[in-house]
Amino acid sequence: MILRSATHADLPALLQLSESIPGGMTSMPFDQSTWEKKLALVESSFSSRETKMHEAIYFFVLEDPDIQEIVGTCGMHAGVGLNRPFYNYKLSRHVSKSKELDITVNSNTLNLCNDFTGETELVSLFLKESHRKAKVGQFLSRSRFMFLREFESLFGNVVFAEIRGWLNSEGESPFWDSLGRQFFDMPYFKADFISAVNGSQFISDLMPRFPVYLELLSQEAVAVIGKPNKDSLAAMRLLEKEGFQYQRVVDIFDAGPVVQSYKDRIKSVLQTQDYRVVDSFSGADEAYNCIVSNKQFGSFKAVLAQVERLDENSIVLSEKALQMLEVELQSEVSVLPLRD
């Protein structure tokens, strides 16, 4: 397994992959023109380290060399909201009291916000069901943090992820049906697709800017606010192990939870260390114990590998791992131990 930066040559494979993804993953829509624009931005992002005043996408694909097929993806979107508005709902509480009637009313509201403007979003974490085994999911999720650690100046202080919200057995969102559909005469997936392809500007054009009182929504809608989709639970658990937390911020379409952390507190960032490869072995490399990256910006690669540590500065890797990373002896690499 090798994780590498995506290129335009991956377009056919990514289209095929996105066609198999259930609805609700807006960062990977089944739309060729959107993918073409995204991959153009990805290649532009990997060609320059100047991202302070515009958005950049660092997108990676997971390739299985045994079958020569892309089986997974992950990415990071830096500078969110700098090119076009990025919206969330923030949950808050409002307390009103009447002395004359001796009545206290506790209300819960959703407030439209742009709090993540300029920050970094984790996007497009997807792994084919056939490869959800042997810690591959952990590898896919955590390897992007090695890239973030190596080039941390490119990313905002806050890193967040929108977790897909709960949908019923018909693939409908109770939250959208109770709120969004009252202002947009379209089903959930159509609105979600428009947002993925054209951006969420139509939200600012048509959505009410006043607080939304939860007491006015259906019970079914309120019950799923902050509730993740069952297919996203594993991804959410991986992020929670990294120290990400839910802070009462949700997605505007399906009310899925948004989890967040400061970039310098992410556990994989803190646990990654740099070593020099001083020797190699030619035997089997199947008892993986670490994720290893080549520390290169434009051609970033990461693999699962058996690492033998010689001292605080030196390690030994297999010849296969060296070849996949495209590094030579005496090169410096980053190493992150796998979790049990």
C-alpha cells in the first residue's frame, strides 16, 4: 500500500471511485468537471507553498500496487472560505425570564456562522470496503497528519472535519426536510450536490440569517443534530483518538457533527519523529509496525513498513519500502508508530 499525492492522471479512477460512494460526501461528487477543477487546484497547490491568501487542496490517493488500483483517498483543504463562503451552524442556548409571571424559558438555537474561515478542513476520507482491514484505515487517516506536521506553515491553527450526518433508510435527512427544504424547494441530495459542485453561495442568498429555534423544528430533526451517519462512525472514532472534539458545531445540510482540534495538539503530529535510514534488509516486510513518509512536498509518499530502530536518530527499512518511497540510504524520513 502506498499513499501519494494525486495528479490529473488519476481522474478516471477517481470518477469510478466516487461513483461507488454513498451520497453525502460532497468533497467527492460524481461529476467530471468538478473533479477536473479540483485536480487542477491540487496540482497547483503541490507546486507552490504560498497559500496564505487563497485556498489550497492537498489531496492524496491510496494505491494497492498488487492490483494497480486506487482503493482510497484523503485530503486537507487549507484556507477554507477564502475564495467562497463556508458555512456551519453553531448550537447555542438562550434563557429568557419573566419576573411578573415567574416563568423561565430555555431555548436552543442554531446560528449561521463562518467561524472556520481560513482554517484547515480534513476531506475525502474514503476506503473501499475490500481494503478495510489490517490497519489500512488507520494508515489512510493518520498519514495526512505527517504531511501537515512537515509543512505546518501551510495550514491554519484549527483543523476540523465535517462528519456525514444521519440519514434514514431512504437516504433522506430529517434535518434538511424540517429546515432547509422550507427555503429551498429541492430534496437533500440535490442541495448537497449543488453545494459540492457550485459552492454554498446559494445558502447566503436564500437561507435566513436569524437564529433558528430548535423548538420549531420536528422532533426527528432535533434528534439527529450532531448525530453521525453509521458509515462515518469509524472515521469519527479515528479522529477522536487524535484528540478531535465535537464543539456543538454542525453541518448546514444534514446537521452532522463537526469535530476539531488545534494542529499542534493532534496526537499523530506529536508522535511523528524524523530518522535517517542507514541500512536496508531484503526479506519480507509484512509485520508492519509504522507509517513512514518521505518528507517531500511535491511528491509526498507514505507506506506501511517494518521499522527497526537502531538509536534515537537511525533506522533500518526494507528495500521494498525504500523503493516505494523513492528514497535512498542516508535519506531522512518521518516515522509514526501504528496503534494496536
